[in-house]
Amino acid sequence: MTTIRVTRRSPAAPEDAEAPTARPGAVRLELIDPVSARTTLDGAWWPRSSDLTTELAPLLEELSRRGIRATRVAFNPGSWAAAPRRLQVGDRTVRLGWFRHLDPQLLNLTGDLRRGRVDLLVVPPGTTKDDARRAFAAATDRGNSAEPTDLLSALDAPGPADGGQPAR
């Protein structure tokens, strides 16, 4: 029997809590648990830079520790520095594909035999902790049906009842 570690979003995180991952250098990742067929996204990832070659290996290793073994990664090249077609991660090679039609804030991982496909919101590297926390909460909300870029845009849009302040 295999044990899978899963990060769960607590229903009511205190406002002063550290943004998605408190450990310095840790992969900043949250997944919906259990998997939901009704959401657009399976979770959120907050890379530290736009260098996919550097950022992707730790993400794939963390997913592997959580029981998800991706063999292919699809992304929009407009959001990342140039990346190779293949990336060596541990003892395996992961294929990378860039597709301009993909949402720029989406990372699509496929190849896991049990889960199939994992779609992650990519929170831009320069995002503040508060904004990242709100993006993670929205991406892991089971009621979410927004596309990644729309989801991030909605977080910045002023709401009618909030006096023009960004949505919280």
C-alpha cells in the first residue's frame, strides 16, 4: 500500500498566516484533495522565477512524493524563459511541450496512470504573499470554474460592494 501526502487547504486560515508554503525553498504548491471532476483547476503552484528549467524539477519531484508521476508538461511559452524539449528529473525524462493556445497561467501535467491529468494555476513569480494566498484559495475552491487568467484577473477586479477595493 502506498501512502500519499497531500496538502490540504484549511477552511479558515488566519490572515497573518504565511503564504502557501512557510518553509523557505519549499515548493509552493496546493492541490485539491480529493480530486474534483467539477473544477477547472486541480491546484496552484507559485514558482520563484520564470525559468521553467529551474522551477520544474522541484515541482515534479514534489508531485512524485505526493503520488503523481507526470511524464509530460504543457505550457504557454509566453510566460516562461526558453525551455528544452526534455528535462531530466531524477531517473526519468519528462517531455516538455509549448503551446501558444494554452492559457498563459496554466501548467498542464499528464502521464500519471491513476490521475491522468493535473491542471495547475501558475501564480506569477513576482506576486505578493497576500495575492498568492488569495490565488491559491480561489484555485483550490471546489466551486471554481474560471480559467486561470480569468481567475487571477477576477482577484484584482474591484467588486460592487467593496467600495472599489480589490476582491479579497
